[in-house]
Amino acid sequence: MKEYDVIVVGSGPGGATVAREMSRRGKKVLLTERGGRWNWLGNTLSVAMILQNAGLTVSRSFHPITQVTIANNYGGASTVMCGCAIPPPRKVFDAVGIDLSAEAEEARQELWVTTLPDELVGLANLRLMDAANDLGYHWEKLEKFIKAEKCIPECSDCMMGCNRGAKWSARFSGDDAITHGAELALNTRVDDIIVENGTCSGVKGSRNGKSFSYYGKRVVLSSGIGNVRILQRAGIQEAGRTFAVDFLQFVGGVSPYLNTSKAQPMAVGTLEHYETDGIVVLPVFPTWSQLAVLLAMKGVQHLPKARNAFRYTGLMVKIQDDLDGTIHPGNRFFPFTKIPSRNDRLKLAKGADIMKRVLRKVGVSEASIVELNPSGAHPCATCRIGDVVDTKLETSIKNLYCCDASVVPASLGLPVVWTIVALGKRLAKHLETTMM
Ligand SMILES: Cc1cc2nc3c(=O)[nH]c(=O)nc-3n(C[C@H](O)[C@H](O)[C@H](O)COP(=O)(O)OP(=O)(O)OC[C@H]3O[C@@H](n4cnc5c(N)ncnc54)[C@H](O)[C@@H]3O)c2cc1C
């Protein structure tokens, strides 16, 4: 049995940031991660190895089949993210009285936030941007978590895990924490917290079939939807009663003039509909393997469309979805129930309409247009601020905190990483003051 200052459960952007910040402050930190460390990145196999159920995690309700991406590996979902950098949205955090602007600015350099030069943004993206602007939408280049000097033109591998080290992932923060003395425990699943006199004093779980207990002065749960099981077992039944996924929908088609199969994902786009309608439109389309799976989920009769996988020009709408989903703790294959509400469908339809206009403008033929089922890549809002945690991210059990996408008070409807890292930095400042 070992004792730590801080035990962090889960090594995604939330957990890795807290581990980095606290180890840099001289605290003895343990970072536990349920998955291993898959290092052969940049290929289809890497997606299958990093994601829970090889990416085939779906809602318990099957109409329509709703897939949500959940990661189980060192770095969490950030290893396979697109690297699109959007700062924390004020409208979501103003509602709970939290200002993340200082922490977001601190994170800018650490996350390698940059606007890419035209040759890395790529011709296909630039032409889509021109077409959208001709239609009166206000598209622009978007910032990315990328080191331009390591990135190469005509590469769209971000979502398969960048093997050049050009895209930031939470592994860089986890590794930095280790450099500053943190211990990383891979293949280590936390199942329970230890509570003594109403105060959290450690965690229990298993590694390779053997059980363990670790003691810590503070415990931070950063295990995504995994937090729900741990909290419910500790008696916090409110956890997991809400669930958002930032529903997204891909629309693509074939144009004789360009395709986005080798375009940098989400390097241009527009947030102009975000404040009013809660939607964003960005160019990105599934890789061939993801496309095959998503077409099969739409219906096997759509599978032949996968033959155009390397010819599609594709866009995505992402929305702020309603909170009406539920988590089923401990169920590995169907860990949630979530389908788009009527409100969600209206937002997705509005985005699909915008996307089709842009696609037609770049010469996509009507007959080739394919609309995939709504899916989710941002499981969040299961342990919301104001509901399960307070504004300091502490639960009703003293010294037990949550810090990851689960705490957002509402669906962001935007890329999440910058927000989570800012929350991690803010929590670290608070923990430091409570541990002096
Ligand atoms: C395909 C894709 C593209 C994306 N693109 C972008 C983008 O361009 N920009 C952006 O900002 N965001 C993007 N995102 C979203 C972003 O990656 C996630 O929102 C973010 O990684 C969530 O971070 P997190 O800290 O909440 O948890 P996660 O990244 O989900 O990490 C949680 C970790 O906890 C571990 N864990 C779970 N249970 C336990 C347990 N019991 N014990 C120990 N460990 C446990 C898991 O294995 C996992 O590693 C994308 C996501 C996907 C899937």
C-alpha cells in the first residue's frame, strides 16, 4: 500500500493535465489508466486498439443505431482526435459562474495552438472555404493543436493517431508529469474509492487480475463515463442521470474537382451559427474503415457507397445536444442509452442543409450525396458542475473531485480538449491551496 498526495484516475486531457500540474508543483502523484499504451500509431489498427470495443460502442436503443466513441488507452480520446483547437465557450461557463479565460490562455502554448500555413491546410480545405464564403457563410482558418514543423501536407492521419508527433495529445502532458516524478500505472482499473469518516482517502481496483489499494490525500476522477460507475458505487446516485455527446453528422459526396480524403481535418470552418443555433460546420469525414462501419449502421444496402471512400468531399455538423441520455455503469458493450431528441434532429437538419449547399457549390453531384447517422465523439455532462460536483469540481464526498468532459454543465457542441485542459489547470490551483 502506497500513499500519494494526488491520485488521478484516467489519463485523457483532464487527468493528464491535473497530473502534470500537481507533479510540477512538487506533489507525489499517481496517474492510473485502465488501458495500455498502444504506440503503433497512424493506421486503422491503432483506432481499433485505442477505442473501447474497437470503436463499436453503441446505444442500448437501436433506432437509429447510435455510436459514441470512447477511448481506453494512455492519453484517452485525444490520441485519435482531429486536433481542432477551440477555446472554452463562455456561454456554457458563464451560466455556472466560471471564468476559464486565464487558464485557457496559459494552456495555449502547452497545447501547441497554431493557425497552419496554407500548404498544411491544403487546397481542398481552401477551396471549400472559398465556396462557403461565396455562399455568404463566414468560414476561416481554425486553430489547431499542431506543431507545423512536424506536420506534412496532404496528411489526414490525425484521427488514426499521429505517428510524427506533430499533433498534441494528452500523452505529452502525462509524460511531462512522469518527468516531474509522477508514477503512471497502466492497465490499472479503478473500481471504488476508499472513504473514511466521510472523506475520500484512496482508490481500489484491479490490475492484471490482482486487486490493489492506493491511498491519497486527494482523488481526482478523470475517467470519462467511467466516473459514473465509481461514483454510484460510492453512493452518489445523481451521477450518470444526464448524458450528452455533442451529436455530429457527416455529409459527403463526390466532386470531379476535389476530395478531402487527404485533407487536414477541421482546419477551416465556421462557428457563426454557434451562439444562435448551437451548431458548428467543419470539413472532416470518416476514414475508410470508419465509413464502412457507419454505412453498415445506416443499413447494409448503403455499404457499396464505401467504394468512394477515397473520393468523398466530406463535412460535419456538430451540435449542442440535449442532456437526455443515461449511463448503464459496468456494461461494456452498451454502456449508455442515447438517441437524438427532436430538438437535436432540428439542429442536425439545419447543419445538413448548410453542408449540402457548400458541397453542391464545389461540384458534388446530387446522386452521390451520403448522409450518415448521427453519432457522438464527445461523451460528456454525466457529472455536471452544479449537479454532481460544485464549482471547485469537488463531489459531495470530501477530497473527491472530477475533472474531465463529464463535468461540463451542458453540451459544449464544440471540440472539448482546450476546455478540459483549462479546467484541469484551474483544479490544480485549487488543490494546491487546499494542500498547503
Ligand atoms: C475521433 C475524435 C476526434 C476528436 N477531435 C477533437 C478535436 O479535434 N478537438 C478537440 O478539442 N476534441 C476532439 N475530440 C474530443 C476529445 O478527444 C475528448 O473530448 C477528450 O479526449 C476527452 O477527455 P477526457 O479527459 O474527458 O477523457 P478521455 O479522453 O475520454 O480519457 C478518459 C481515460 O480514462 C480511462 N479510464 C476509464 N475508466 C477508467 C477506470 N475505471 N480506471 C482507470 N482509467 C479509466 C480511459 O481508458 C481513458 O483513457 C475528438 C474525439 C474523438 C473521438
